[in-house]
Amino acid sequence: MAELTWGRHYAAVEPTAFRVDYAINPFMDPAVQPDAALAHAQWTGMVRVLRSLGARVDVLPQRDDAPDMVYAMNLGLALPGPAGDRVVLSHMRYPQRRMETGSAAGWFESAGWSTSYVGRDGVGAHLEAGDAFAFGGDLVVGYGPRTEELALKALATDLGLRVRGLRITHPGMYHLDLAFCPLDDRRAMVCPAALDDASAAALLDLVPEPLVLTEEEALTTFCANSVVVGRTVVMPACPPRVRAQLEEWGFEVVLVEVGEFHKGGGSVRCLTNPLDVTVGRELAPVPGGEVVLPA
């Protein structure tokens, strides 16, 4: 099978101010704080592993007033392409995270990216980039808990892409990246329990060879919240059944300890934002854009 052509260039935010100040997902409890020194060591170890695999990792500084900014996946949807490097900045559902966007915009613009929005400052559609993945030439976007359905049309029109919407209904898998992890051009880890019945069926139809995760596997191990560099899957944990299937398919599993970040509701994928998903390569241009929803 053809390995992923993306996943070799990431943005990440150094956790200098990571803490749990509020509860905006089921994993967060301000009474259970991460160990700051251990979290930094875990993040450093994850970055070291990615770089050892040949991936480039660009590091953004964390704002002192943005404890969740370390979850860099949600800063924006970065899409280089023939028209230049573009990033659609996230419009966070919860106001506690919206200050992150301004810092992210400045960093992207200084690196030569053009920025756009589907909403900002509490006005317009909510979009969180942890809900968006390239697969099969289209942009697959989860909506419901964080990203709004209204954002799908804005993305499709603005970017000139086919957007396949999937309705997330599970409160613990509030972003698609907790339930979906592309592995190569035909395979992905998929947790159908995150979605309504029609969306689960649509995603399973889209992936020719899905590795179907149980609700328990996805929620207790964060195994779908992983990243793939070539034939290596960098994971926070891997249930034996999942490891056996990945290895049968020819993948190497590398585990990294990031448990302190699970206290905020995110893992390896949440901590990294791919900057090399390219329009014209992973994503097929569709003039005027198109939105496809499950029947």
C-alpha cells in the first residue's frame, strides 16, 4: 500500500504554561493538575522521537494565559498548495481558547502563510482543526461538539475542496482526531462509536480497510490520537489486538509517554499539527467546493 505522503512536518507548542484551569471536556478536572516538569519532559521526548523518524517539528511558544494552547492541532487547518501556503485558523467553540488564534496567526504569517477564517471572536461558524483530515482526496471533517455544520460549507467554498461531513455524537470523542487516524492510502483506525449511525457507516465505506476500534479502546488508550510517519505509528498506547493488526500490515509501533496531557483531553495527535497536507496532492481541487453529508 502507498504510505501517507504527509505527516513529516509538524507544528507543536512547547508546554511552558500547561495546566487545567477549567473543564471543557470530560477528561478535564481542575482538581487534578498535570505535573509541569513531567509534562515538559514527555513533550520533549515526543518531539525527539518524531525528529528521529525524520519528521520536522517547528515549535511555537505558549501564551501564559492559554493553558490549552499546547494542543497545537487545534490552532488551524494548514494546507500548502499551488496557490501558496494557506491556513484556516480555528474559531474555538469555547471562549477560554480563542486567544490562541491571535498568536497562531502571527506565527503562521511570519512563516509566510496566508491566513483566513470561517469565524472569529465569537462571530460566525465554529471550526476546530482537530476535526479535519485528508483522506481519499477529500477533506473529512467531524462536526457537532466543537466544529459546526455551518463551517463545512465555508471550508469547501473557501478552499475549493470536497468536504465530507461526519456527525460526532460521543461526548468523550469531541474531536474527530480521537476516533480517526489515517494510516496509509487505504487504511485508518476508526472508532464508529464516536459518530451517529449514518456517519459511522459513511466513514467505514470511505476507508477500504478500516481497523475498527471499540469505544473502550479509543477512550482508555487514546490510540486513535496518534501520528504516522511513513510506516511508523507514534502512539500513546496500543491495545494488543490493535498492535497485532498494525504489525501484520507492516507498520512499526513506537509508544511515547504523554499521560500528563491526557488530563487535558489530548494526546500525540492533539499535540502536533501537520503542515504538509497539500492541495493538489492529498486533497483534490473541486472548483466552487462541495459538501457531502451522510444520507
